[in-house]
Amino acid sequence: MYSVKNQKFFLVKWKGFSESEKTWEPHKNLKCPKLLQQFRQDMRLALLHLNMPLESTSLHSSAVSFIIKRAKQRVKLRRWEEHLNRTCSHKGRIFVRNDVDLDGPPKDFTYINNFKFGADVELNEVAVGCECTDCIKAPVKGCCAGASDNRTAYNDNMQVKVRPGLPIYECNSRCRCGSDCRNRVVQRGIQYDLCIFKTANGRGWGVRTLERIHRNSFVMEYLGEVITSEEAERRGQMYDQQGVTYLFDLDYVADVFTVDAAHYGNISHFVNHSCDPNLQVYNVFIDNLDERLPRIAFFATRAIKAGEELTFDYKMTIDEVDAESNKMDTHFGLAGMPNTPANRIRMECKCGAKSCRKYLF
């Protein structure tokens, strides 16, 4: 692009024609507003990246190189976005945006829709189900929750109504109720359109919602490889040196298993920490009633606006007088770290919340 007497000219590579047939065209000849808008965004990012004046009307060769890399990056991110949506089995669509740098899709990461169980982890499926016709309004013997001496977790709108720390028992594959049962929430999967985006303050990738989410609504599960605590300790020491945190202890009743989402996971892999989060962790049981192997579900702590980033507290604790609710503390990223606080590598928190604790761990 260059300017002559305040008239801007753009060098155009025409689709279906060779490089030698490129032409300089005035702005009035270009009928592609979206492409021009994208070009201006790329140009601005290139100038910022190269620390050049934003009012520049001609591009240095290094800026041109940056813009070409941006175009190639968009192709890679679009293909990854398409792959994610082909792979995921939930209703909500996934979008990908990076308006910050030239980073492309993460390497060595596989999107999964269910837990991936390690060789040393045995899963025992539930043997019985409920006989209810309406599990919320007319539960038979307390429905699935009552069979475990717990309360039904959801209201008529399928929003969680029990306190954080109390378990959720959903209807399972052996229940008489159908797939439209209002006691089947987590197993329906993600219902909202979400966007994986690159953060501008050094927190890596993050996730924002593209739709309004009502308070107490289910948002997503935390998925990954389920491994033993011994294997988690080995991996944790390695991750600690790399400065990454993807280990989530399943310590509802015992610290036996851990979820590792470093290489296998879903969109929760990209959710960042906040000291003032809008997501709350719940332990959920569906086709497996082994209390050592709960499913980890995130519910909205408040109404979340479209465009808002989704976050949870990596060191969330449940402070309730109910002894039952005290079963759960989340220890995300602490698995495998030395037990002595002095030996831990302190990670700075960049959440920006007024209540920020300054350090993640």
C-alpha cells in the first residue's frame, strides 16, 4: 500500500492469476470491505510488533513479511477451528481467534469428548438406574441422588441448586427416563458457543463465551487423562519446571487419581485462572459411582455476559460448615509438586482481579 496525493493504492494479487500479474489499485476499485478491514488490522499489528509509527502509509519489508505470516496463521487457525468442531460432540460451537501475535494452534494437543483412562485406572459402571417418570418433580425414592443419600442437584431449569462441595448424581444409562430428563445436564455437553482466544497480557490462550450464560448453569467439564497420583507426581515435577499447570486432583474422598489435560483434553484446557472466577467446580457422578473418580463440572457462579472470559480459581476451596461439603477442595496444578512450600516455584498471577492473591501457587 502507498499514498499519492491522499489517495491510497493497494497491491492486489488476483485470484487465479500469477504473481507477475499483480496490479496497483486505488481504494475505489476494491469491492472487498472485509478483506480491507482484515488488512488494516494486520497492518496495525505489524506496525505495533515492529515498533513503527501507526500512521505509516507505506510498509517496510519486515512489515510485509509479518502480514504474510498473519495470513498463513489465519489459515492454520481456521483449519484447527474446523477440526475442533468436527471432533467435538457437543452442541456449542468452538471459534478460534488470535489478534495478538503469530502463534498458531497448540502442538501435541488432542481434543477429546470423554475422560481418557490410564492403564492403571479401572472404571466400574453403575449397575442400576432410577424408575422415575419425572426425576425433578416426582423422583422415586429420591431418584439417583436419593439412592446415595443426597439431594437432587437441579431445578426445573436444569440449574444447579445445591451448595458447592456437595456431589451431583445424574441419571445414567440404566435409568428409565429419556435423554430429555432434566436430571441429565453435564452429560448433555457444552451448550454455548465459545471462543478460544489469545490473551494480550501474557496469560497464553483463554476462553470467552459468545453467548450470555445464566447463573448456576452448566458450562463445561474438565477433561483429560485420568492417571494415578504416583504418575501425576512424576509428570507434575516435569510440568513444574516448564511452568505449566494442567493437573487436577480428583480428591473428593481420597487423593488417588488425577486428571492431566496437558496433551488430551477439551476446551477447558484453555480456561485461565482468576482469583475472582465466574466458574465453580462440582463433582458429578453419572455412569460411575466410584467416589474416587468424579467427573469435574464447571457451573456459572453468576450471570456471564457474551464476550466475557471464563475463569476458575486454580486453588478453590469450599468453606462450608456442612461436613459433607468439605469433602472437596480443588487442587489444580498442585499435583506432583513437592509438599514443602519452600520448594515450589511461585507462579505470578496475572488475573487482574481486585482480590488477586498475586501468585497462583
